[in-house]
Amino acid sequence: MESWQSQSRRSLTEVKDIPNHFNMSADDLFGVTQVFSMKITPYYLSLIQTVGDPLFKQVVPDCRELENHGLYEDPLAEDRDSPVPNIVHRYPDRCLFLISAECASYCRFCTRKRKVGDPVKINRNLIHEGVRYIREHKEIRDVILSGGDPLMLSDQRLESVLSEIRAIPHVEILRIGSRVPCFLPHRITPELVDMLRKYHPLYMNVHFNHPDEVTPLAMEALGRLANAGIPLGNQTVLLKGVNDDPMVMRRLMQKLLMARVRPYYIYQADMVFGTEHFRTTVRKGLDIIRKLRGWTSGLAVPHYVIDAPGGGGKIPLLPEYVQKITDDMVVLRNYRGQKFVYKQTDDVPQQKLVLEDGCY
């Protein structure tokens, strides 16, 4: 198999080369890549079937990225919650540590468009400052390594970061967020996983958005990670024209479970400048969750969340399964829409509970 470095070097990075791969003009896309770079690995390029298919939309520039719909460069206010460069410290006991500016391929809907691909804005030379911040803040017990993509670092460079953080006594959990298993599964080498297994407890959240991304090669890479004892979760972004269909989402989650990846989050698309064409209604997301729960294994049902604009953190959203709560009873609706009554404790007077439709 081709090395991951060779795959990365051969990535499609120039808009002028798009017509060589797709029957389309790239004349109106040059301005887009002045705002946000393009990079598509040969592997991921090979998975695209037609212009405009779900995988094409995720990585090929679109002139709509230049439209202004009142969205934000930093919708999650990460820069506000960055006490030192490369660290985002929003939650009490955990922090995000940006250690790489580069991704295997660049998602057109990236929430960190303002930084990703720019080694000045995510500066690897500032890693030691981030480690020092974590060391000085004893409330931090969980560190999430992100970027860019941490797995685009060499094994040696990544291990130097992992070893420094693992040596901090109050850090209990290490996590890596990566889309490499999706975009560049060649990167998941035996040497990499042998190195990673030394830093347990280590978790990894991967990023797959469509069932066509869960290929045999991707499953092999995920299997290597799972065999190294690394618990795997998946974070999916709800995207119009990509996965905003209950059956597509159900199949994605089922394939992930077959690869030993637990569905973790479905994110409502962030309010990122230039991504309006990807955003769906929240009603669409709730409908997808409604058509997952009960219709497939509970293991295949992730949390549907909005990462609140302005830095409010992740807020879970659920369909309305609780219809009514009183001192006497809770009226519930199941996945088929049927209503049921759960009687409250005997702290309140017992009475016969009858719903209008005759359910008890």
C-alpha cells in the first residue's frame, strides 16, 4: 500500500486541476481558495462518483462559500476562550489543544476555516506554551488534541506532545480528534498504533459523514486502532445534500458500529461564514433522531447537539418523548408515536390514570 506521506503529497490542491478530474469548469472557484485552501487526497478523490454527490460537496470548493449570510468567522467564540495560543479552555475540567494546522483534506464546512491550513495561526512552535498552561491548571483532567488534524504530525512529533501531557499528574484522559481514518486511512500504520497504545487511557473521535466513506480500507484502519485498545467515537456534522436523510444517517451509524466505532455526536452545522448552503433546519435533525431511535440499535443513536453560538457549549436536542409531567404521572411517547403512562411514586395519592386515547 502507498505510504501516507506519498498520498498526502499527491493531493489535489490547485483549482486549475479540477477539470482534469471532473467535467466542470473551475473558473469561478479561484476566489474561493483565496479564502480557504483546497486539499483532497487521491484516496478520497477516488471515492467521489459524480459532480455534486455527497462526498464531492464536502471537499470541492463552491462559489457559495463567498456569500455573506450574516454568519461568523468564529461562531463558537473559541478565540475568546483561548487563554494562550493553541488552547481553548471553555469547560471546567477539560481543554482543547490545537497541535497541527494541517488536515489530510479540507472540509468545506470547517468550523475553524479562519485558522486551519495556516501554520501562523495554529503554530506548532507554541506547543510548549500549551503544555505549560495545562500543567499549571490542575483542574484540567481531560485534554482533547485537535487542529487541523493531530495525525498529520509525524509519529515522533505526535509522541513528543503525548508524552509531555501524559507526564502531567492531574491529566487523566487524552483524546485525539481526527478525520484521517476517513480521508487518509493509509496513515493508520502499525507503527502509529504501537506508539499510541503507550499513552492509555487514550480515546479517539473520528469524523465520518456518509456511509460511502466507510470503505474496506477505512474499516481496516479503524480496526487497527480498536485492536490497540483505543475506544473510538464518531462525530458527524448534519449537512444538506450530504446526510440530511434518515436512511442515509441510519446506514452510516450501522456501518460505523460494524467498524467498532460508537456513534457519539451528530452536530447541527455551525454558523460558519460561507457555509449557509450546508445548513439544515433543526427540525430536520430532530426528525433524523426520531427515525433512528427505536428503528435501529440504541448503540447506533448518537447525541444530536448544537454547539451553541457564542461559546455556550454543546446543548443536546431530543424529540419530544415526554408529553406531560404532573405530580401523578409522566406521559410518554415512544418511537412509534404511541403514548404510555409512567406512574409517579407513592408520595402522591394513587389514582387510576387513563389517557384520552385509552392507554394506561
